Amino acid sequence: MLRHLAQAAWAVPALSLGACSSISKAPAASAAIGHAPWATGGTAAISAAVRASNPFAAAAAASPCTLSCEATIGPCHTQSPERTDISDGWDGLPMHLQLRLLDLQCQPIAGALVEIWHTNYTGGYSGEIVPMCNNNAADTQRQFFRGWQRSDAQGIVRFDSCYPGWYASRANHIHIRILQGAYDASDAASSWLTTQLLFPDALNSAVFAQAPHYKDKGQPDTTLDSDNVVGEEPDKSAYLWDVQNIAGVMLASKTLVLRNNLGDTLCQVKGRMPPGPPPGMQGGHGGPGGPGGPGRPPPGF
């Protein structure tokens, strides 16, 4: 198996195909919404046409493929169930995710176990984890926005979800882990790759300015350049989802390239770690984005 990140296809120019539009690499906020306002209704609003779309069809993998880099797993990881719809019925901006896995020879990797997890629109995680990860005490008994699937013959894995919320010190992101063999919930489980993919600043600004559920939260306090996981990367395109707006539903996709052997050295994402002791470890409970919560969470949260 393999690892790193093939695809700088993030710089694809904006398209207009009826109700479908792509988010370009340009930072202008005007490019972030496209021609259709973002939908609501959670995963129930994701149509069969969106799920059947193939964002990789027009972009054959360049050779040689470039390894994807490792990022921290963070303190908010816990057990995930096997499923495609990871929302647990939560509302929010409907988002269909597709990840394509390739090896160093740019060939698809079938049967790989891909686990993802992220916050709800309030910026809180589910599960019984570090208390500051949760925005609501009841969320410790839930599993929203966590799940795993195996890649198909084309190396593609699909999830139905909702756009994540933000919390202090982190730009909007989704955690990804690609495991060896059977599913293992342990943080120390052997993995081909553990990383994070983020969203462009212009898109975040537009969503939190206009989308239902999100606009009440206000604008994110952290940009990609100040993010403690990718902030020091001079070119962040390798760590950004490629995003399309299809009639208000977000289609987010990315190609990841895995190492051939688990013993091969992994590159590390260059983050912007704050000085001093891990921030956010003092103070009260309230979750990463909840009122009354601690200030800045630990790096890689």
C-alpha cells in the first residue's frame, strides 16, 4: 500500500454547468457560493445524481504520484461505525464526500478502510472523548459525523455528511485515517495514513455568512495561514478539498496517495503551533466552539 497526496487539481477554474459550479482556488469570497445558494436539510437533501457524480473523471492522476503527508490524529478521535451516511440525522448543509486512493504508481487502491470524523455545525464532536471536544454533555453518547467504509475497485470511498462547524484555533477540517486490515478504534492502530483535509477560507466565510444553521455561529476565528495544523505549509492546495456546488449540495472530493510499505517514511504537514503550554487546557467545560468553553484547544484538535 501507499501514501501522500496526489492532486493539485484544486486550482481548477470555476465552472457553470446549470446548477453546478466549482469553487476555485482564488480567495475572492464571491467565488465561494456559485450559482445556487447552499441547501439545508442534511443528508436527506443529497440526491442520487450527486452521489453518482464522478469528480475524478476529468482529472487523470499525474505520474509520478506524490505521497500524501501525515497530520496529527487529534484528541477528538473515538470509535466509528461502518456506514455511508454519518450524520445520525443532524441537519446542516448537505455534503457528499468522495476520496480516491492511489498508490505511488497512480493505480487505484481497492479495499482500503477509510475512517473520517468531524464536528457538527455547532463546532462540537460526538463521543466520549476529551471533554472539551463536546459542545453538549449528551453528545458523549452519540456518534454523529463519524464513520468508515472500504474503497471500491476504483479506489473511491463515499460518505454522506454535513458541512462541519468551526471552533477556536482551527480552520474548518475533516479528519481522515486509512487503516491496515480490520477496523481498530485505537488511536495507535497501524495506519497507512492519518491526515486532515480543510476548506478554503473564502468558502468558509461565505457559508458562515449565508447558510442556514451556520450564519448564527459567526465568522471563523482561524484562517488557513493561522491554522495550527497546516499554517506553515507554503502551498496548501494539497490539504484542501476540491469543492463543487450542485444545486445547493456540496460535493467535496480529493485524491490521496499512499505509501507502498508501512515502513516507508512519511512526510509531516507543517503546522503553526502556538508558543507556550498547550492552549485551551485551562478553564471550564463547553466544547471547542461552545459558549463558556476554554479559549484555544490543544494543537491539532
